[in-house]
Amino acid sequence: MKIFYRSLIVCMILGLLGLFVKGYLYQKEIKENQKQTVCKYVLCKTFPKTTESFFTYKIDNNWYKNSYGHCPEDSEKKINKYFRVYYSSKDFSKIVVDFSKEVTDSTEIVNAGFSVNKLK
């Protein structure tokens, strides 16, 4: 029975280590192949114990809708606002959104692929 519990603990430790390595490699890929554009914060989905934020952005004439982490504080006020997004040039679905950098320049937003009608 002791062997079973030791094996279970080892598996849990390896699983946690795997999650840390996966997160590190995700961030490393974005840092090494970093590009940036503007994204629109469109939705905060609420689950029983967590939240998830969704964004739309355009890269190479293709629109992407992707989630990134938890919703920011005061997320209701930030919905339909534009933020700086950093992504991997190898995998456009790997993103990091910088909520501290809200984009308000309409020229930059339009150049990122959003229409003037969607600005309002």
C-alpha cells in the first residue's frame, strides 16, 4: 500500500512539474518569436471558480478568436476596448494580452484590421 501512495505522490509531482514546463515553453516561444498587434476584448466567461477572457484579432487577413487567462479587474468596463496583444509568429493562437496598454488611437486600431464602424 505504501508503494501505491508513493507512486501517486510521484505522479502528482511530475504532473505539476509538467504544467510548469508547459507554461515556461509557452512564454518562451512568444518571447523568441514575438510580434504584436491590437486585439479587442469581447467577452468574460464566468465559471464556478474561475473566469476566462476572450479576444478577437486579425493576423495576415485572418480573424482569430482566442482566450487568454482570467478576466481583468473591472472587466465589464473593459469589454469592447482594444489592447496590445503579443503573439508567436509560429503559432498565432499563443497570445499574451497586456491589459495595462489600452489602445485608443483610432488609426492604429483601423490599421490592425478593425473597421471604423466597430470602434463604437
